[in-house]
Amino acid sequence: MCQEVHGTCRVVPGTGRHVPGTMPYPLVHEARQAQRNRASPVAVIEPRDGRECQEVHGTCRVVPGTGWHVPGTIGKGCRGRASTGPRVGRLANMLTRTPFVGGNWKMNLDGARSRALAEATAASATAHRSAEVCVFPPFVYIPAVAASRGLAMVGGQDCAPEKEGAFTGQVSASMLVDAGCSHVLIGHSERRHGLGETDAVLSKKLVRALEAGLSPVVCVGETLAEREAGRAHDVIRTQLRGTLGGHAPDAARLVIAYEPVWAIGTGRTASADDAAEAHRTVRQTLADLYDVRFAESVRVIYGGSVNAKNAAELFAHEEIDGGLVGGASLVAADFATIIAAAARRVQ
């Protein structure tokens, strides 16, 4: 019998399938895949009167921490609402996440080119409304881009860990909001490793972002040396716990970007399977910090030399909810292809 974080996982009677409640994330993944493959139809019941519904073969299971009733063979006494198939009941809502594509322009472009790229990106966002699109221009171009963004959103590439004060050269979270931002990057590798920002500093930035009403895109990922030493997953866990620990972000607003440092701007890309494995580590860590429902609701995207050629393969994997794109986001046609690939996840 496999173990959950808070107990023993449920098995759907007559199927041998594990039902995702609060259990180790790999088991959640296996159960979800079984549902989507229709290998074993699972029904989720949302009770209407608070009673325990009855199965033919016993009492239905309650998914830990959710109050959902998960039956095997549903008996006539069930007073809930049941459905079967690859997307089921309230569990289906938990498994459906809107794709997110971010374009990190870094220290590139000028005013005129920023406005032109923003307009082209807005057209792509309008053509593919099933995906959320956000661009992260240099600070000085944020107001101009915000005025030209259309359905695309605008974010800051960073924010200060303080609200205000004598911090020359820094930009506060509230200033980003005032300039037209809805999102902010926190902990991009070029700041973690290039500027030596620690998890403690990034944790303060997260607090400021949440206080200002920004949606944080928290970046995590290992260096090549850490990966070759077999520490990649430990690094991801440590960074997430150090940045998110003690905070209560809204799962619907939080985005986690897995960015293997060795793949950023190098042309090297993690395989879809390797990226998906890292994303499962992210979700398991989120489940440990919060709960499985939270972990399943958060978008986890991939960043690391995402381009027009590899986006479709990466985004086809169910664990990868989109991408944080660098150089390819500066080319309107390439970024449009990437947005389209993400939008196809929900078609």
C-alpha cells in the first residue's frame, strides 16, 4: 500500500487504481494518466447533502483534504453528482490549468521596437485566447508596452525586497503596478546566480509582490554542476521552500518557472521527459508546503532555450503548462508560434 503525505492513498474498488488525494505526486500523476487514457473510468461525486454515499461494494472514499467522494461502482443510494471519463467532476477543474507563456525581453530593444513587438504580441494573444500571455520588458519601456499590449499582460523583470526608501536604482512592486504591470519575475537565474540573490532575499520580494497585488512568476533551477552531481531535484526543493516557505500565495496567481541554468541562452534544452520530471518535483514540493489541491492548481512552466521548433514537443507533455521564453520572444513570428503551441494544450 503506498503512502500519502497524510495517510494511505485510496484505491478505486475493482480497478486497482490509486485515487489522487494527498499522496506523493508521482501517484497523482499515475492516477491522472489512467483517467485520461480511459483505462479505468473513475467517477467523482460531489455530495449535495453531506451524507456518505453508498457503493455497490461498500462506502465510497473521501479524497483527503478535499471532501470529494470518489466511488468505484456507484450505488443507487448515492445522492451526489457523478460523471466518468478522462475529465471528471470537480477533479477535472483541478486538473485543468490555463497555459501561460511569458516573454522575458531582458535588457534588449528600444522604445520603438518595444512598442512594435508589444503590438505583434497582442495580436498573437488575441488569436490564441486560451493561453495567457505576459511580456516582461525593461523597466523604462513598461508604460509604453502596457499601452500597446492588447490582451497580453505586462510584468516586471524584478522588484525590490523593500516597499520604499533610499535604495538607489531599485524599483518597488507598487511602482510596477502603477506603471501597468500585473506580474513580476522573482528569482530568475540571472539574478540568483549572476547577482547572488539568496532565497531569503527572494522571499522578501515575494512578500512585496503579493502585498502589491502582483502575480509572481517564481523561477527555480539547477546549474550544470548541480545537475551532474545528481542534486538537481534537491536544488529545486530547496529553492522553492526557501522562497515560498511561510507565505500563502493564491494558487491561481502563482506561476513557477523551472529553468535549468545550463539551458538558458545556451541553445541547450532539457528533454521533455527531463523537464516533466523536474515539474513533478515542483508539484510534490508544493504539495508538501501546502496541499495537493494547491499543487495541482499552480501553473508550472519551462524556461531554457524554448523556441519555435521545440515548443510544441515541450508543451505536449501534461506536466508543462507553458514556457518562459527569452531570445525567441524578441522575434514576433517565433513567439507567435510558441503561443499557438501553448494554446493547443486546451483545444
